[in-house]
Amino acid sequence: PPTAARWLNSQGITAFVLHYRLPREFGSHAALQDGVRAIQVVRNNAARWGLNPDKIGMMGYSAGGHLSAGVALHYSHPMAQRAGCGEGCRLPTALGRPNFVILGSSMVTMKEPEVLGPCRDNLLGTPASAELVDLYSLELQVTASAPPMFALSSEGDSFITANIALLASACNATGVPFEFHVLPGVCHGYVTLTAPFTKCPCIVGGVETTCPMSEQEHTWGPSLLLPWMKKVVLDDPSTPATTTATASTVGQI
């Protein structure tokens, strides 16, 4: 994430790195509360920091992608309000809504058969209640008020690709703009956006390791993400649309 933040800085985009609490130590809602609080704080200080309060988004990879999408969909939920935050630090709920979300190799669902069991256990604990499983199965939480989303995964990371397809389908059904790219290769996480990096995290035989990046994986930041941000986030109609993989195409991988 610091690498991604530095790359965004190099493109003239202000970036903050969120260090959030982990569920095992602080409970299932802790990370969500920290994510919502981060958006609130940045937006509340937008004038002071020279930012546009209507152009504040959230970007995450893998579990961080689940958190980013969760913030976009649950920012107004009572569970998203940080426990122990007194009246002196309380901010309006609406300040916690991201204007856009960027997801790299993101988890989405907590339901079988697409759920990654260990990840669900880490987030929700065992056994998880049906209510909690539904709440954090983000494909079930999409409404028409959700912000635009950009997502990508790789052909070799097929389990995650199927997860994102669920969210893409839900967004398509509710009219939420959702651009989804499935790239050749095996990368998981996409923490590298451009040169000089040539390798990426990947999962081989159930073990996390590093693999060479395909050309598309190596250059997705400037070739795919920036055009999307200019068109969707900056409202630049002169920016051509990039190629989008639909949920139906993803389902065939």
C-alpha cells in the first residue's frame, strides 16, 4: 500500500495509507469502523488540506479491497460507527461515504462456495452467525446509492475473479457503474502499479509466493486505472473508455 500511495502521488493524486485494526484482536467491525472514520477525517479536513471533498475515494487489495467496498456499502450502518468515540470526535455519517472505490484482487463474499474459508474465519470468527455472513457478503449489500467501482483480478487468481464477478453482477443489476478487468497472469493483490516492479504476489498450490508479472499486470495503473479515474472521478468526457470485462465473460474463466 505505501508503494501504491507513492505512485498515486507521482500522478498528482493525494493519498493516505490507512493502518486499521484487525478483527481477531478488536472484533469483526473494527476495520470497517476505521475505514469509515478515515474517510470522515479526510473529508472533514478537505479545505485545510487543499482537497476536493467530492473526490475522495478508497483503494484496497485482497482483504483491504473487501474493506474498501464494505466502507462504500456500510458507511451509514450503525456498526460502522466506532465504539468509544465520544461526542467530541463524532462526525456526520454522510462524511464517511467514498466517492469511488478501487479494488485489486478483492474478496467479496462470505458465502459458500466462493468464500475463502480462512479469510471468513479471520474476519467473522467461528462459528459466524448467518446475519454476520450476510452483512459481510458484499454482493448482497449493493444499493443504487453505491459509488462507482473499478476492479481487477487475474486469470490465474480464478477464485478471487469469481468473487469480484458477484459484486459486478450486483452493481450491474442496480445501475452502479462498475468497471472490471481480468488480466492475463497470476498476480494477487496488485500492490505494484508500474515500473520498476516486475514481480507480484501470487498463490501457487495454496502457498503465497512471488511470480513474474504479465505486461498487462505490470502496467495496469497508467493503462487502465488512470483513464478510468479521469473519466469517472474527474468527469472528463474526452477520456476514452477502457475495455471492460463483464460478469458474464468472467464467469467463463
